[in-house]
Amino acid sequence: MTSHRASQGNLVAKAVAALAGVAALGQIVAPSRPQGSDRTEAQRIAEQGALPAVTGFKAAVERFQQGHPLLSFPLAVVRKFGDDQAGRLAALVAYFGFFSLFPLLLAMVSILGIVLDGRPDLVESVKENVYPQIPGIGDQLRDSTTPLTGSYFAVAVGIAGALWGGLKAIDAAQDALNEVWDVSRVDYPKLPAKKLRSATALASVGLLLVGSAIGLQLLAQLPIPGGSKVMLQVAGVLVNAAVFLLSFKIMTATRLAWRDHLPGALLAGVFYVILQALGQWYFVRTAENAEGTYGTFAVVIGLLSWFFLLAQLVTLAVEVNVVAARRLWPRSLFKGTLTEADRRVLADAARTQKRRADEHIRVEFG
């Protein structure tokens, strides 16, 4: 007997095309199954007395999608996303990520105001190169005529708030990654180890982001001919992918090779660049068409939506890693059929509920 967590995520349909591209990589997509037998997987299960096989049009659909990895792989990712209730997990990450943004901005502006006091040239450089990278309010900070000033009290409050919200966001991300990778509850890190892992991930990712921002700005100053913008976009994707790769490795409480995290990290890097461009377009449009209170509401809603979309898509990218690393495709589309991947996903979902070392969970079908 097994538990089946079945809910659909909000954004999975929007990423099917991107997932199909990832599935085309040779290391992910397996060759089609041998055609030596006319029996479908559903018919074989039915002969074992497990479930009645689907027939007619449904059987033809099952045969088609299971025989084409470019279709069955993205569908398996979508199914796994729903099985794990990953949309709910991502929403929690987005909430704490949004909560940590404003204290972080307070700390950053205050620190820059203290460090750059009396250096107007550097202040202008920060406004032109750093502020536009902040989704939603970066352009407002850049265009502000208020002098860049700071206080130690604001620094302390901002850092404390940013750390609290940031650690909560990383804690939620840890839980999401472990849930997606089907880590048993008994194997979750204890509270001290979890907080240490979160602090390590937060510090590592923060340093990498700062270093990458500086590196990209230096790269932008080089006299690169022709497609310099394209090269900067590619460099941005690779830098973001490195950040996600490091994050996935640190926060997952199970032993996995770097290559197991790589496809999803690359996909998450692409998602981030796309969302950053969409966010800038949205906030520029909002600033042009809204004023006063309505503009403030639009910015807040836009920021929260941006974090929500980012968390959903990054979680979807992690599902790509799981499905690829464990070869959890093809999946069935209709009730009454089970593939080998279906049985493994359902069994792993049941085993994640193990909470004691002396507890044993057995999963049977039929």
C-alpha cells in the first residue's frame, strides 16, 4: 500500500518545450525501447493481475508517448512535479525569498553609503551597473536623486533581517530539494546541521553572485566586437548555472555526483536570465503606466510574482535532474496502467515517510 501525492503545479505546462530540449541531450535521453514485442507495458501488467489494461485510443496514446523519449521525458518531469506537490514547496521558498529582499536592500544601500562616502564617481558606477540587476526597484534606485547615505544602525537591522529571511528561504529550499529527491524523513539533517548547511549555502552563493556580478561588469567593458550582448547573455547563463549547481550540491541531503545536478542547473540558469528580462520589461511598463500608490502596489505584486515564478521553475529544473538521474520515464498517462517508472516513483514516495531507523516500509502493487 502506498501514498500517492497527486496535485498539479501551476507552471509546469509552460516549461514543457524547454524540458524537451534538455531531454534531447545524449546523456539524458535513452534509446527507444525494443520493438520485439507487440504487448504494451500496460498489457504486461494486466497479465500479472495488477491492473486492467487500457485499450483503444488511450492505448495508442500510451504506446506513442512511451516510444518517443522527447515526449515521454518532459511528461515524466511534469508528473513527478505534481506527485511531489512541488508547487507548494516552491511557494514557501518564494515567500521567504521575498521577505529577505528588502532587509538585504537596506543593508546594501547603507553599506554602500558608508563605504563610498566622498566618492561620487564610484556611486554613479554602482547606480549604473549594480542597481539595474535588482528586480523591480533597481531602476528606481538608480534614478533616485537622493544622496547615497548609510548608518550603522540601518546596516545592523538590514543584515539581521536579511540573514533571518535568507536562512529561512534556504531552509525551505533544502526541504524542497530533499522532498523532490525522495530523501526519507529520518535522513533529513538535524536542526544544527541544517542551519550550518543553510549558512554555508547562503554565504557561498552570496560570494559567488558578488564575484560574478563584478566579473560580468568587467567583461562588459572589454572591446568585444559584434555579438558582445550575446556573449554577455551566454556568460550570464553559465554564471547563474554555476550558482544553481553549487546550491543544489550543498543543499541536497543525499550523495549525488556533480553531473546529477548539471542538467537542471543549466536549465535553471536559462530560466533565471529569461525571468530577469521579463521582470525588467514588466517593471519598465509598470513605471510608465502607473503612478503613486498604484505603482507601488504593482511593484510589490510584480516582485512577489517574480519570486514565485523563479521558485517554481527552479524546482521544475530539479525535477529534471531527478527524472534524468534515476531514469524515471516513461510514465503512464491514464489510470489503469503502471510502468516501471510509475512503480518506482510511487514506492519512493512512500519510503520518504520513514521517520525512524527501526521503521520498515514495504510497497506492493496488485
